[in-house]
Amino acid sequence: MANTCDSRIFEHPAELLQALIRFDTTNPPGNEAGCVSYIKDLLTEAGFETAIIAKEPDRPNLIARLKGSGSAPPLLLYGHADVVTTSFQEWAHPPFEAKNIDGYIWGRGALDMKGGLAMMLSALLRTKAGNFIPAGDIVLAVVSDEEAGGDIGAKYLVENHPEQFAEIRYAVGEFGGYSQYTGNKKFYPIQIAEKQACWMKATFRGQGGHGSIPVSGGSMPKLARFISAIERHKLPVHVTSVVKMMIETIAANLPFPKGMIFRQLLNPFLTDAILKLIGDTGKKLDPLLHNTVSATIVKGGEKINVIPGEITLHIDGRLLPGFKSDDMLAELRKIAGNDFEIELIRYEPQPCEPDTGLFDTLADILRDADPGCIPMPLLMPGITDGRHFSRLGIQTYGFLPMNLPKEFKFLETIHAADERIPKEAVAFGADAIFELLRRYGKKTDERVYS
């Protein structure tokens, strides 16, 4: 493991990543304290102001600040130290040894998101070492518990210590900035919005009884009809502003007739047919054009010879920006009927429209780092800690730049066995974030400085 006495570790962001991966911060239980303490030591030894804020002692959050000149508002960089489980996965290399093999750093968190933390830390330490004073304060938040909802991480900080984020309008976090290809064109999606969590519980009731005497119309057939309905019928097509910008960018850079066909995704009467036509790309775009529901947990029945009178089903619903929980319930009823009761478990609203004031700066950084690439806005189908910070009026940009090999399957590698990242991609991201700290506040933009 890297030693905190290595004051130049920022020059080797891949080695910094290896040090972070070697802390097993699997959530649950998390145990992020060792990793967060290591980061704190790096920063305090470099002269940063740091503070530990914790709801639970072994699951701390770190706030660090690099003073700026005050000519721009503070900028927030944030990332989570916890990772998902490796249970029941077969790895080619141990997930917490952080081996450097064939130009890749292997290990849980390499992509989500200790790789991003290494980029941020490298950029911050490099800025400090160079005695560069940014236009605004740079605030770093290293949080716990993102993978389980952020209740003792970002959510706790937002609800109990909002003063730490005073006057911040823009933040950089996961999940965008990685290269991807459509056709032979290289795009870099920059996340500017994410879908909203809308978790529900459906209850199905019917006549119970002895298993030897079948009954009709019971809770089990009602559950079966519900699951069949959401399997066979998508919720309606909706074209939101971010996805419209995303699809128009891709279509404008594809040759005829591919570009013309791709643009038809914006026609709700043709959207689903075009999604099928464009194969794997369509599968990735599908949740960006619909509200979605997935059945995840079923509870019902206690004995094999007893027909249950009640069954509950937990449903992971995701709403597009601009929609509310009532919209989800109405759309769900339309395809699945009324043979169930439904309860809202958790709903976390997001802003209807993003603030794109920093987008051009981020896009220019990518164009300079990888000439010929095409930055574009991204709607994230999942959720991040950005939803918590948005409650303070902070616009998050998913911007962890990675110039990845064309054959590398980024989305399929996150949370999976053999999670890994190219060493060069970590360095690429560290350089890009350093460039952001250098450029931030240099352009006259009323949205940033007003």
C-alpha cells in the first residue's frame, strides 16, 4: 500500500487507486473509516483544511477545502468510498489486491468509484503542489454509503451540515465522462441529469386455503398477471430535453441514413420500433425514453400446503425528470389493472431541467484532451449522490473522464467480476480534472458568477 509520506503520489494516480482499492469497503457493512483516514492523511500532510463528519464513527465522511481567490463560487468534487459486494463472483484476480496486470488496475471499485476518487485526489494534490490558486474554493467530499442510498453519507451531510456546501452551484461526481462508440464515432457523455427513484410495494390479496383444494382468483394468479403485464408492456415513451439533446448530437454525427434513422427515436410513434432496430444501442437508450418498473422482491406464503391469502411485491420504479410519483402510479395502473394495492416506499424527486452553465467548459476539456471526440449530455438511468446535493441547489456533472479502448465494455464491467480500469484512463481523468480546476472561473458566464 502506498505510504502517506509519499508526497508526490499524485504524479502516479494509478498507484493512488491501488492504495484505495486495498481497503475493503464492501457495503454492507462499509467500514470506510480506514480508507477515509488514509485520504485525510494525504490531504492534511499536503496542507489542506480537512474535517471528519460522521453519523456513525466507523462510517465517516471527509470534507476538505482548497482556498481559491474568491472570484468564482466554490466548486464541489465528491465521490464515495464504499463499494458493492464481490460475493458469488468469480474473479481472475483477487478483488482487493489491486493488481497491475496488462496495463489495467484490477479490483472492486476500480470504476465505481475509487478510480474517480483517485483522479480527484491526484488533481487536487497536484494543484496544491503547484501553488496554483483556483478562482473559487475547491471543496472535496469523500462520502460513505452511496451504494446503499447515502443515508449516512451524502444525505446526512445535506440534511445536517448544509453549511459545508454554502454558495456552491456546480459539482463534479460520477458517472459520465467515459468514451463510447456509436458507429465509428467516439462520444464522451457528460452526465447532467439522472432518473428519479420511485420505489413501491404492491399487495395482492385473494382467497387462501389448503393447498390440496385449488382456488381461482387468488393472490398468486394476480401477482402472475401483474408481472406478465409489466413484462409485455412498456410504459409510454417520453422525450425529455436532455435525451433530445443527446440523440440529436449522436444523429448529427452519424452518416446517412443512420443519422436519419437514429433521429426518429424522437418521434414517440416510432421510438419503440427504432429501439428494436438499432440493437444493443437501443437497449441502452430504452430506459432513457421511458419510465420503468422492475419487480425485485416477492414475499408470500409460509407453508407448501397453504395457499397464501396475501403476497407483496417490491418494485424498483425509475422516473424521468419532470415526472412525479403520481405519474408512475397512473402509468402502471394503465398497463397492469387494479387487482392490487400499491404503496409508495421511497420517492426522491430531481430538478425538472439541469443547469448547463458548466457544460461547455467540460466539453472543451475533453475536446482538447482527445481531439476529434464528441462530448454530449447524458441522462443517467440510475441514481447517484447527486440527487441529495440537488436539494441544496447544486447541479452535478458526471465527469470522471476515461479514454477507454473501443472494445472495453464499461457498463458491463461496473459492479461485475473482474472490474478493472486501464492505467492510462486513470491518468487521463486526473489530467482532465486538474484542467477543470485550472480553467474553472476563467470564462465570463453570468450563470457561474452572478
